[in-house]
Amino acid sequence: MEFDEYQKRAKKYDFFDETENLKELGFYEKVLGLVGEAGETADKVKKILRDKAGVISDEDRELLMKELGDTLWYLAAIARYLRVPLSKVAEGNLNKLESRYQRNKLHSEGDER
């Protein structure tokens, strides 16, 4: 599936009206949802490290995939509220990483490295 197709289809499950006003509840709900789902992903990884010595089972992998899917949904929604195609977010990220890679700055600090 293409990123933009996912973003378009995922809109069906957003109960808020899309707006460019970032003070609206729908936008805040998406940002908080993204952070929450990322936290749930991190918590599952923590428990695999703590309780299973870092050995991931098929069940763990399935649970993590579901959390990543929830994270993706919120990310796609935030990009949609910003009127940015998810494909542009992905492409921009790869371009940024490639630039850092070419300049040997992947392990440096700061956003603009």
C-alpha cells in the first residue's frame, strides 16, 4: 500500500472534523494519541527486554506491529491536518537522513546537522 492511499483511507476513522486551526481539539487529540501509542510501543519493548532477556516471540512481534499501526494512524492524521501528504513526510525524512549520511552526521546532535 502507498503512503497517500493509507492516509486517505485512514481518514474514515477520525471522529473529528479536519481543520487547519491547530488549536482545535481534533489536532491535539492526534498529537496526544501519537505520543501515547509510541509510549505503548516502548513499554512493550521494555517488557521484552526485562522479562524475556530481549528475545522476541511471534506473539510479541504481532503485538508490536499493532502498536506501530496505531502510531502510523496518528502520524497520518497529523500530516493530514497539516495538509501534508504522508508520502512527502516519508520522502523528506529519507532525504534528510541521506544528507546526514553523506556528511557523516548520523550520530551528531541537533536537528540541523
